Amino acid sequence: MKKFNNVIVRRPCRAMVEGITSGLYPGKPDYNLALKQHDAYIEALKQCGVQVTVLPADEAYPDSCFVEDPAVLTAKCAIITNPGAASRNGEKVSIEEAVRKFYPEDRIEHIVNPGTLEGGDVMMCGDHFFVGRSARTNEEGIRQFSEILAKYGYTCSEVKLEEVLHLKTGVNYLENNNLLVSGEFVNKPDFAAYHKYIIPEEEAYAANCIWVNDTVIVPEGYQAVLAAVKQMGYQTLTVDTSEFRKLDGGLSCLSLRF
């Protein structure tokens, strides 16, 4: 099944070594290695049958390679978010310039103050969107987001986060009613209707896999998750994301898929 035709990514900037991190995965990113890993990520996406638009590095924003956060792109509209991290809020301006090449003016929406929302907190499951209420995404941001989605026939529900940075840090939808879940999401009633694969605690980082046109890209080095995804019947590709992991970034964070 082909669902996505386009992907937007942004090259890591040299300043990424000073990006936001919780310290959960210690160490400073190796910039040159991050570039090589980003190259491999782009190639993996191309193998999934999409056109990849590569935006130039933006040294003003150390975390700007994580393009998922300043926008949510759907089949019917684009929503420019209002990132809750102050050091990242300006990323929405340049991402909107890129998005305008794909969406008409009347299909571009915005989350505005006092609402905050980051794309890492948004998980699309068909025409329904789960949104994590987190340190970066607040109640007003979710209210605006839900209102926008309703205009286009989409529905939305809030998921309160207790431990993780973003919703998709711990739960990801692989289409066909399948979810990868870890930690606090294992027993959340929000996801009772889905078939859940529970990820071992030691491989929790790999909850963040991405489905792209019937292929699932899995972070390299997580054998239990890779085996489970294959057992579900998906084709798989693996990509090393070790340098982005040091900034709490995963596979979904690095692209906008639409």
C-alpha cells in the first residue's frame, strides 16, 4: 500500500552537538558520523518509494534536523505547530516555507499562542490522531489542533504523558491496526483497540520505528524489535541513529512523511 509520496528532511547542522538532551543516552553527538547516518536515512526512505526533499542545515537551531516537530502534514492539510521548547520555536518559520511548495495557502493551518504543540506528540492512525499532552504540547495546543482537524473530517484524542518526552517516543503506529508500545503505553486504555507488540524495556528506544509504504524502518541494533516487525509481515530496513539518540531523537523525528 502506497500512502506517502513525499518526505521532507533537514540536514543536521554543526550546532547539533549542543542540542537539547535529557542525558538518557549519554555522550555528545559526533557531527561527521551524524551526517553519514543522515545520508543512510535518506537512502532508506528513497527505497520506500518516496521523493525526498532535503532542506539545508540551519545553524541557528541546533535541533532543526528533527523536522517532525514544527509541522504535522496530512493528506488534506498542513498544520504548522508552535513548538513548546523556546530554543526550537523559530523552526516553524522555515519549515512553513518548505511546506508551501506542497500545500495551497487555504490548506495551511497554524497553532498559535498560548497553545503549544510539537509533531513528536502526534500519532496518525488512519483518520484519527492521538496527541500527547506533554511538557512541549499543552491543553490549548491540543484544543486548537482538534478544532483544525475537525474541519477536514479528522478526529483527535488526548493522551496524557507521564514519563516520556513525546508521545512517539514510546508508541508508534505501523498501519494494519499494529502498534509498537513500551513503558507507560503498554497498559494505557487509549490503545485497547489495537494489536500491540510490547517492546522489551532494554529496547525501548526502538519503539520509534516508522512505517513508509509497507516497509518499516527500524533503528539498527535492536534485534527483538526487528524480529517482531518481520514476524508481523513487514519488509524492513535498518538505519543507525546512534548520534541522534544522544539528543533523544528517533527515526520519526527526522522526517515529515506525507
